[in-house]
Amino acid sequence: QLQLQESGPGLVKSSETLSLTCIVSGGAINWNNYYWGWIRQPPGKGLEWIATLYDSGSTFYNPSLKSRVTTSVDTSKNQFSLRLTSVTAADTAVYYCARLCLHLEDSSFDAFDIWGQGTMVIVSS
Amino acid sequence: SYELTQPPSVSVSPGQTASITCSGDKLGDQYAYWYQQRPGQSPILIIYQDTKRPSGIPERFSGSSSGNTATLTIRGTQSMDEAEYYCQAWDSTTVVFGGGTKLTVL
């Protein structure tokens, strides 16, 4: 059974860069029918999409975060990563990675069907 | 920007039917997805493509869509269904989440 596990520092200083990794186990990260995603949730608030990715050439970012976000995929380690630069207190959140299914008919995006347990990141001043 | 609107809260008595709506200008042309998030846990996909239920999701959860509104219905609501529910749709390649609905089982 596919599982996702986020990892990274739980505390990041303001203005620095947040780096997280999602380790995929129980399946290959480069399956053709799946993309991968990052979603975050500030304390007491709703879900906010950050990025969708397949590989370095197929990435989609939330326009509100695009200038500060980069993602990457390491197929040799079966993991993908998120970097968010110039963080502020507003970036304090639980960060989730998730698997994104594709429609078989036209490969358009479908549902986030498997989620990691999430990792809390606090941005300190 | 595209927005999905959900009621902030819905209350239901145990055993009764709860309905949570999600409205958006483009929902008539797009599928809606629903996620359940219990306190302290990760979201779980409970409805995809408006009406489909993933394996393992109880039959009491169902989804429907009409016009620009998608609806999540929970029949025979149980105390374990008390959670936050989020709808989600696609605006081309952009993910849009609704603000979430807190379901309280009184």
C-alpha cells in the first residue's frame, strides 16, 4: 500500500527557506497515472494548495506562492521536495504531501487520493 | 480568482441526514471532490468526480451535483462523522479548495 511521509525541520526562521521532502513508499514515484502535490493548512484554517508536480518539467504552482516555490523529484530516492523561500509567520502551517490521480481518458487532473500525515512547520522571528 | 463557497458549519442529530453544499461558478463544468478531515488527522478523499466513492468509504456518504452546486450527503450520520469537510475542484491546472464545513453531530 502506497504511503507518503513528509520530513523536514519543524522550525524555520523568518526570511529563510523552508525545505521539505515527501518520501514515497510502497510504489514507484514515476508511475504514469499519477502526479504529486503539496498542500498546507495554517493552524485553525482551511486547506491551501501549494504545488502539483510530476517531474521538473511538469510543475504547477499556486499563483500566490509561485515566486517563492520550487519543487523537485528524485526518482532514485523515490521522493519529491518543496522549497519555499523568504518565509514569514504566514507560512506557519501543517504541510501535507499527497498523490494526485489522473483521469485515464484524457490524463487531466483528478483527486488527491492518498495523503501523508503532515508535518508542522513553525516560522519563528 | 475562482472560489468555492461552503457553509462554515452544519449540525445534525445522530442517525439523521446531513447535507453540505459547495457552490462555484465553474462547478457546472467541473467535477467536485470531497475530503473529510477529523481533528488532528490528514484529509481523506471521500467523494471524487461528483458522485464516486473510493474503496473503503461507507455507503452513507454520497455526492451529487446540479448546476453550480455540489452536495455531500451523509445518511444515518454517526458521531464518528463529526469532522471538517472540504470540497475541491480544478480551475484548469489550479487546485481550488472550499473554505471547509464543520459538521457537528449533536
